Amino acid sequence: MPTRRQLLLSTAAMGMAGVGALSGCSDDAPVELEDGDALRMRVWSESAASAYEDSLAAFTDSTGIEVDLEVLGWEDYWAQLPLDVASGDLPDVLWMNTANLAQAHASGVLLEIGGIVGDDAASWESAPTDLYRLDEGLWGVPQVWEQSILVAHEGLVAAVEGDASALTCDPEAESDPLRELSHALTVDGDGRRPGETDFDPGARKTYGFSAHPDRTAVLGPFIAAQGGSWQAEDGTITFASDEGIAAVQYLADLASAHLAPDGKDTVADPTLCRTLFLQGKLGLLQTGTYDLHTLAEEIDGTFTWGIHPVVAGSEGARPLVHSIAALGVDPDDEDREKAIGELLRWLGGVEGQRPLAENRLGIPAHRDLRGAWEKSWDTAGVDVSAIEVPEAVALPEIGDRSAIATGTAMPIIAEVFLGETDAAEALPRAQEAAREAMA
């Protein structure tokens, strides 16, 4: 069962609990909910729920509409969602990610919110907002978003006179800036580098780059940077293109050339690259903004690290972007729909999202909160000013069963990093398995 956070909000001045004058509604008519009734909103994060409390209290002060905030853990959240669709017991507003959006949209229970929020959507960053556009409609109010980034151990990079600010890769070339810097950063216990006589890869003191089979941080951005894609616009899995095969083979070759941790180790422990970076043993970690909290807390001043754009390819840098949005559920009741609309507009506004930004819970979707977000990170000793809003991105999974499809493909792709096969053989096989999983 959800953890319910009943927000006890004063409505005495309104004359009736749950009654508010919704100035944002087109007819400016008051909304009347049943006495003691409240809207229900569901999220999967306790941290976000805590941040939302002040925001929703202000919403009730403004409108007189009370909100019950429910929290379900990640696995329970997605297990409960189809059950609530079937029983008709969905909350009025719920968090959503892109992997599950298509299935929720296909259920026919969602409110198209383009007409509800109107011009307010122009204040949101387009990268996270566009992920919730389907069938010429807008189906979510973006709350926070994340993107892949490159973080560098600045001390290690400076020691080899390197520059991590604009790294590029070229699978067709004999070498490139990423391989050159990774080679310089990789040193065994006796100071030898890969290719030098008696270099011992089993005794590496420092490693170069985090070339490992991570879909979000590495595979997605590298494939897109070469001009490939994980999925086509219609949702068809497409990563086994020539560009995708070249990108994956390039990454696996970095590991086999000892410029990255061994594939057998990163496949066995998907967090190994991050652990090595936290220990000061990895020069370049491609990860996501979702790891900033862990990096800041664990490094805690033991060495200097900085944030840079992801490694670029022939098509430039293509960070993977994903976002969380608030969706409205159609109540089949005019007054309740107006109340839901008012809550969605609030959640799309500066005051609705400010607590999320100030608590550093993802990148704020509202452009006017960018400064507050940067300032909050600055107080934590982290300069995030290098994280720009990307013009071109790699996309997350889209469509029904897309997350299952990726989960089916990843063990097959991992075979390339294990050295059991090459990308030209594994990726078509992984793609076919993924397509079957989505069927």
C-alpha cells in the first residue's frame, strides 16, 4: 500500500474543504469537490515527496484544493499501475517515465494536457517536454530531467597535460583524442602504459575511460554520436545499424586494449567504473547527472573533479536525456478535471517545481529555475554550469515493453565486452531478441 502524506491545509477561509476559485480555468468557475475530498498524486521517490510537501501546501493555500501525496517504491509503482488501470482506481496525478508512457497512453485514461497548460509549456525546456508528445498531443508536465555527462578526475588529467572538455572519438581512425587521453591516463604499478614492454594490465594503478555496457551513460550516447539510434521514431529497435555496430565495437576495443577496465569485470559489476572513479583510479567516467549526489558525497574533497560534455562522434555530442513528468488521469467529471488541471498547471510553474530544484532532485524542467538549481549545487561545492541544455540528444526507451526489450538485449551486447564475439555478430542477434520481446 502507498505511504500517504495527507497534507493538512487550511481551507476555512474558503468556506468549504476542497473548494477553490481556479483562476486558470477558461470559464473561471469555482470547482466543487465533495466535502473532505482531495486530489491524489502518486510518486516513486520519498525525497521528491518531501520536497513536494511545501509546494503542495502553497497550492492548497492558493486554491483551497487539498492533495494526498502517495509514495510507492519503484518496483511496486509499476506493478500497481496496471492493476489500478484495470480497477479504475488510479490517482488523479501520477509520475511517469518515457518507457511506460506509451502503455499508459494506450489505456485511454490520460488527460491531454496541451490545452490545459496552454502557453505555460513555452517555459519548459524542450528536451524533456518533447519526450511526452504523442499523437500530436502533450501528455505530461515535465518535472525534472537528467542527461548523460562526462566527469573527469582533473588531477589525473592535468598530470598528463590532457583536456577532457571536448573529447571526440572516431571508430574509423587509427587513434583519436579519447584513445590518446585514455592511454596517457592508464598506468600500471611500475609506471608503464599499454603497449610498453612488461606493461601489466592486472596491476593497473589508474585506468583511462569507462568503456562498459551501460545503456544510458555510454551505449546510447556513443551510438547516437555516430549517427545511429537505439530505436526508430515508430519504436522499432534499430541499434544494430552500421553506426551502432561500430560504436559498440569501439567501446569493447577500448576495454580489450586495456584503456578501460576489463569487460569481464564491468559486466560482472555494472557499478565498477563509478567505484574506480570514486577511489581516484579512473580518469574519465561517462555517467549521468543522476550520479552527481553520489559523486559529491563520496569524493567529498579527496580530489578535484569536473563536469564536461559527453564524448562526441561524427554527429557531435549526443547526451541521452530522460525526464519524469506529472500526468493527469481523466476523472470523467468536469469539476474534478478542472481541479486536476489546476494542479498540473501548478506543477508546471516555478513555485510548483522550486522545491525540486532547490533540493537538487534532477535538472529543473522550468527554465526560470536553472539559476536556483545551479546555486543549490554551488553550495554543495559542485559547479554544474558546464551542463548545457543539448540541442541534439540520444533518446531513452519509448513504447510498450521497450524497457523489457532493452533488458533482453543487454546480456547479448555484453558478450562483445566479454570477448566472446564481436559487435557485427552480437548486435543483430540482440536486436532481433529485443524486437521479439516488444512484439
